[in-house]
Amino acid sequence: MTFTEQLLQDLAEAGGRIVKSGSGPGLEKWPSRVAAARRSGRIPETKELYGNWCRDGYEIKLVDIPAWRLAVLEPVSVPARLTRPHAVVRAMQNERQPLGLTRPVQGRALRLIQALVTAAEAEGHPCSAGQTGFAPPSHRRRRANSHFTITAQGQLVGFLVLQEQDRTEHVATEKELAEAEKHSWVRIPRFDDTPSERLRFVLSGGQPH
């Protein structure tokens, strides 16, 4: 029997919750063991495995996934062209560089946003534009202000649209090598980051997700 199988059996016998107590390395290994069990592919599709420190030790729970998360959602249709842009999209179109994206991906990003806000408002969820021309540095993107928001069931959720970066090893030029040899403070970068065509939507606010 594997570790994950034994853990699932122990949880089933204990009603879905066990607490590992004690001290030392044995107790400290449980977070990584639970993480390995999640990755094993043996957790039932309708269940979630949780592990958290508690006053008595390390608590492990196997709980049902809420029904709303298992619901099959209707796909949202993305328009091929922006013939009647939503007010949120129009605010972005008025910027010189909407969302701080490079030109090759701007159109696709705006069409995705058009589809999302249109579908949200059709369900009665209002949408608003945010800082539509602002692009945060990659190391601060999680803390940046939202490009637009959707309010659903009393929860205000912010959406930040980001362009993924591809990292490649930097090949030093002759000029860089000469400058580095001449000045001790010159540092040749190890990598080059270039914008890719991949987009990422970062959500903030509302319930944890």
C-alpha cells in the first residue's frame, strides 16, 4: 500500500479528519507528504485534500468539493471583431498602449475582455474600467491595480491582464565584454526577457481563488 492509499484509508476510517501530533522531523514532514498526496492523482475527483497547522499539531482533512465548482459551464463566445465594443473596452481603446501590452496581442486581449464583460453583464454583474493604460513591472504585477472589475454576488473582483515573458540566455556582445573588462562595476545580464504571445488574467478580491 502506498503512502497516499494509507492516508486515504486513515481519513475514511476517521470520518475525513485526522490530526497528527508530536514534535520533531516526523511532524514537520506532513505538509510535504500531503502535497505529494495531492500530486499523486489518487485523490477522488469530487474531493479535496487539505493540510494545515493547528493548536494540536497538523490537521489533515478530505472534504467534498462544492457542487458549484463541479458544474459544467457554458463556454463564452469570443467575437472575431470588435464591432460594438463595451464601455470598458472603449476606455482601453482610447489608450496609446492598452493594458501595457505589445501590439501583436492587444487585439486578442480586448476581444477576450469584450467577451468576458458582456457575458458577466448578461448575468446581471456590473463591470467597470480601471487603470486601462497601466502596465506593472513583472515583479510587482500581483500588487498592481486592476485593469477592470466585475461585481458578482456582492463581491468586487479585479482583473489584471498580463503578457507572459520568455526568458532566454543572454549572449554578450563585443561591446558588453569590452565594457566589463574595462570597468569592474559593469555586470553583463545572464538572461534576456522578451514578451510572448501568451496572456494571463490575474484575479484579486472576492473570495479566495
